[in-house]
Amino acid sequence: MADAAYTAQLQEEGSGVFTLRFSGTLVLAGAASLWQEVQQAASQLTAGQTLNFDMSGVETVDGGTIALLVQVRADLHRMGAVSEFVAAPPSVQEIIHLYRGDVKVGPLRRRRPRKMLEQIGDATVAFFHEVKLVLGFFGEMLISAGRVLRRPRTANWRELWPTMERTGADAVPIVLLINFLIGFVMAFQGAVQLKQFGANIFVADLVGLALARELGPLMTAIIVCGRSGAAFAAELGTMKVSEEIDALRTMGFGPMRFLVLPRALALMLVMPALTLIADLVGIIGGLFVGLISLNLTFSGYFYETQSAVTVWDVFSGLIKSVVFALVIALISCQQGLATSGGAEGVGRRTTASVVATLFALILVDAAFTILFYAFNL
């Protein structure tokens, strides 16, 4: 067995002992042929036999080829055969030692399947740990907001308007489409039942109240979470792994005041406006169904909506939207600044921010529902 750069000769020493003698230059360029020759020699062995690699004639070697030989040695040991590097010059022995070619081969560690209770326990601990981090982040945000109130010039106000445009104005088309379809579908579903009792006009009550109190702010928050929340987490995560956050701290710009507060304030300002747009468009979607399917008039539909939906119904939805905006900004920015591990870490934290934010939005919405019910609001 020969190659332009090296030679490999297999010799049988007797009593099941074989020696594979190398000479010349073992470099990665000849790794393919080397691997085939070594595998061919190893395939002739059975448990209890020996295949030694004689390195006495090797002039030059690199890490890639040694890694291949170390892998073959480990495979032979695990099948019950014996394999060692012998007669290696000092320079070659150093590389063999670097790649642990002279270390005893241990058994492969088999991954033990985790029990269900163990997984549930770990997930529970991780959940409460994340909650702790988010609450700590919220405390830091409040402290930074207090400092900005005392010294308004220290805030990054120039970032506020572009962020409002990206999170608010750019989200209007998708908010219009989604909420129009929500009102449209709700009216169609309600019309099937209301027609049976001759109560067609009450579809306006159904759509108006559901959108103003619940679906308008919630669906808008979900849309903003998918657009802006994920963008915040990805932006801050990329800045974290590229060490831009550390550079800002070095220059005296705190990431909380310079990056987090403008994003949170922008969301809290645009969310009520998006919610009002969502309410109006959803009601128009219900009106469309009323006109084409329920024989309602334009004036009759809006008069019924006006009598059913009070100012408090709309205002309660706006209160929810502000809190939803704070939740989205808080969790997405916290996840972004907690990113580590390069591009994979950015993707992982972005996904986690969206999932955690959606879960938190449902919890907060349920808490508002219970609170309003308890106070008969």
C-alpha cells in the first residue's frame, strides 16, 4: 500500500499481533486513502487480537491524520481488540499525546433516557428561574426610568420616533387585515345562532363588545409580539453576541437607558392607537356581514354598536393594551440581553421570547378579566 507522500505496510508478527508501519509524510491531503487503508487493516482483526501503529518511519504528521488514527484505535479497543502507537519519534509523540492517542480508551457513555418527572421538575425550575430574571429585569427598568425622569437628557430620545414607526405605522396593514377578518368571522359565527331567534341586530353587540374589551387589544398584542417582540429580541441578542453591548457599557451608555427604555416607551405609545384601529376595523368587518347576510342597515348597525359599547369598554381595552406593550417589551428585551452562544443562541432566545410573551399575555389578560369581574367593571 503506497501513496505519493507516505507508505503503510501491514505485517503479521504472529499470535494474532499485527503491525501497520507508516513512513513518509502523513498529512490531511492523503487522509482519504489513509483512512481506507487503516480501515482495511482493522477489518481483519477480531476480539483479542492486536494492531499496533508503528510510527518510527514518519517524518511529518499533522493533527488531522492523527485524529483519524486515534479514532480507529478507540474503535478497536471498544470491539475488544488492542491498538497502540509504538516507536513514535518525540515530535510525533507530542501530537499523539495532544490528541489523547496514549490515553486509555473508556467505554462510550450512553445517554440515559430522562424520566418524565425529572423533565417536569427541570422545566419547572427553569420556568421559575426565568420568571425571577424577568422580574429582576423589570426592577432594573424601573430604576433606570426613575433616573431618566430626574435627568431626561440621559435618555436616547432619538431612537424613540424610528422605533414608533417600525412598531406602530409599519404594523398597521397586518393589524387592519387580521382584525377585519376577526370581526368578519365572529359576525358570521354569531349570525348562524342569532338568525334562529330573529335577533340579527345583536350581532353588533357581539362584535363590538368582544373586540373592544377582549379581542381587539389581545389580537393586536399577539401581532406586535410576533413582529416587534421578536425583532427586539433578535436585535439585542445579535448586539450581545457581537459584544456591542459591552462596547456601549465601555463608552458609558447603559443598555437599559440607551436600548430598552426607548423600545418599551415606543410600544406603550403605539399600542393604544393600534388597538383603537383594530376595534374600528373589526366592527367594520362585522358590519360587512350584517349588510350582506343579516339584512341590516348601516345606520342601524352603528346605532346598536353605540348603545352596546360604552366608553369604559373601549378604555378597558386601552388599559390592557398598555400593559400588554410593557409585557412584550420587558420579556423580549430581557431575552435579547440574556443571549449567548452565537447565531444559534440568538435564534433560541428569539423563539423563547415569543413563546414566553404569548404565555404572559394570556396570563395578564386572564388577570384583567378576573379583576374587572371582581369589581363589576
